Amino acid sequence: MTTPDPHVFATRWCAQWNDHDLEGLLTHFTDDVVFTSSVASRITGGDGNVRGKAALRAYWQRGLEMIPDLRFEVIDVYGGVDTLVINYRNQAGTRVCEVLTFVGELVSEGHGTYLVA
């Protein structure tokens, strides 16, 4: 597996989100990252596809402004071939999985997925 250590990555990722450390978070992503999320479509007004680190920065910055109490708690971490899944609970109690595909140590593709009731 060429991903970073799953637990180390998830712990750092969670701490950076909880600190609202946007620039720290972005260091984990390639410049041409593609990220999808239904939340992105609500925040940006787009189709939920965010392309490139600059667009990801703008999306997350807007999200942090809209949700000043944003906080995550990691529940489980799953590892696969070039892929990590971080299962977490957000400040609203919603369960979410972040599916991250890596090229070496950096995320090239990510997907925010939400528990379907």
C-alpha cells in the first residue's frame, strides 16, 4: 500500500479540521485534486464536483465560514490499495465517510459520502 499510515493520517486530518487549519489540510492534496460531495453542491451552487486545490480551498473556506462550530470525531479508518476511508461523525452528529485515493503521499481524489437512512 502506498498510502500514508492510515491512523496517523486520520488523526492529523481530524486535528486539522477541528483546528480549522485550512492550509494544513490542503498540504495533503495534489494541485489537480478532484473532490466530490453533495455538501459542495449546496455550498458552491455547483454540481458537487470540485476540481483543483484552489477550488477546494474556496469550497472549504466557505464551509468553515458557514459552519463555525465544525468539528469531527473519527470513528473508524479503513485502508485499501492507494485508498483510505475515514468514517467520522460531524458536529451535527451526522456520520460521514471520506474516501481518499492517493498518488504516493498525496490525495488525488476524494469523495465525501453521507449515511443514507
